[in-house]
Amino acid sequence: MSELIDNFQRRIRYVRISVTDRCDFRCVYCMSEQMTFLPRSEVLSIEELSQVAQAFTELGVEKIRLTGGEPLVRRDIDKLVSNIGQLDGLKDFTMTTNGAQLRRYAQQLREGGMTRLNISLDSLRHDRFNQLTRTGNLDKVLDGIRAAREAGFERVKLNTVVLKGRNEDEVIDLVEFARQEGVDISFIEEMPLGDVSDHGREETFCSSDEVRDRIEQHYPLLPSTEDSLGPSRYYRMADSHSRIGFISPHTHNFCDSCNRVRVTAEGRLLLCLGNEHSTDLREVLRNHPGEMEPLKERIRDAMSLKPHRHHFTTDGDVQIVRFMNMTGG
């Protein structure tokens, strides 16, 4: 079998690979303020991550996204990007980053073969940005966004997790910022991953429909058929090249068309963000170093574990105890 197809006839075309669980931010919806990170010996090496990426492309995957934690705090990330950027069959190579290191890395990433970037940005207010990220510097992120544009990526997209009572009043400001900078933006419903202590998720949940209604009071949205192979539903504005996306795991469940799997930093192949179905790739990588066929066989066999859907709720119940930084979203 040269393609990955699960029990529900969904073809897997997209893999998200977490290169580290570490991050230089401590975003309130992503992790605890005091975190214990994985021992480095348990995290996949650059060579192992490269082998995983190659195995997936040989099995028909067309899109790879590097995530973290924060991928740009990983040593030798430029080497990994260069390794993956040369793989045959890869049509879309991208990264999700908090943007703080992009002034240093953006040009290297582009030259290494990366085509797109997603940059997290939850507020344009310095005080609020500090509250939401705990340790982030807004000026460095804004400069990183501009560095990404200067590096010539095919598209740059902002990601905003909307929290009621925390940043939903900035939705229009963020849309206007995206229009001004010539980038796209996606608004994301918070996912119940990890037991966060900063806020009650049942109180801060803000639906994509609420966000869309707020935007349409200022900018009518035109549905688009554009597809990045991810979960965003895109809209256009008549007077701008910037796209508006919505990622709605609660209110507009996208499981029926899910084409994604994830590899965690310690090498677990996670078949669904909202479930614990997984298999161990690290064990194969270290018992059969450099061998592709045992790794591909483990990946093929795992397709039978992919569930039909996740079951997120908005009442504050935590179905998954791992924090977002363990899987990269």
C-alpha cells in the first residue's frame, strides 16, 4: 500500500510533527506556568525526525507542518528544515511558531524549502499579550511577522485563539492588522487539552459563529473553496487579499474529512488530537536505526487506530490530560 487510508476511508495527506515540547512562552491555554519537560534522551533526534518525515512522504503524505512547543527553540532546527525541504512528493511544508525567533530564522527557513508559516498572535496590546503568554514579548513577535514577509514565504497566516473576556474585543483590530500586513488570519476555538489553572474554559469559550458575526459587522465575508489541507474554513473580503479562517473543533466539527495525524516530540504517532489513540514510533526508530520499512509498517498498521471523531465539550471538562505543547495542536 502506497497511501495511508484509515478504517473510514479517509486518506492521510498531512502530518504534524512536534520537534520539542519546550517553549519560550507559557500561553495560558497551552501549558501550565510551571512545566516539567521531557528529558532530552526521550525526544526524537534531528536524524530520527528526518526519517519520520521521509517515511510519511513515501506513504503519500503531501503536507508536513513542524510544531512544538516552539519549534524555533530546537537546536539544529535549520538542519531539520533543510532535510525535509528536499523530500520528493512534498507539496506543502510549513511551521507553526510564536514568531519570537523569526527575525533570526525566517530567511533560513525559506531557503531550506519551507513554503508557509503560521504565527500565533492572540493580542495586539502589550499588557494583554503579556498576560496571555506570561513570558512573551509582543514587539519581537510583530518584528518576526515582518521578517517572515520579507523572507518571501508563499503565505503567512496568523493564528488567534479567542477567549471570551480576554481578547474577543480585539477581533476587528486583529483583522485590520492582518489586512494592513498582507497576511491571512485564522480564529480558533479553544480546545480542552490539559488542566489549565489560569481560567475556566466554560467561561472563556467563544464560538467561531460569534467571531464571524463580529467581523461581518465591519467586513462582509465571502465563502471560499480554498483548502490548505488543514481544518480552517476560509473566507475572503472583497477589498483585500487577506483570508479569514475559522477553526471550529466544537461548533463545526471537521472529523469526517480529517486527513491528519500527529507525531509527538517523543515519537508517539497520535491518530487524533482529541483522543489518546497512538502508537510508538521511537521504539521502531531506535531498534531499527536507519531502516525505513519497519517504520513504514508501524505507520501503516496504526491507521486502524484512527477514531471516527473527537468529543470535545465546552463545559470545562478536560477529556485529554496532556497539554497542547506536547502535540503542537
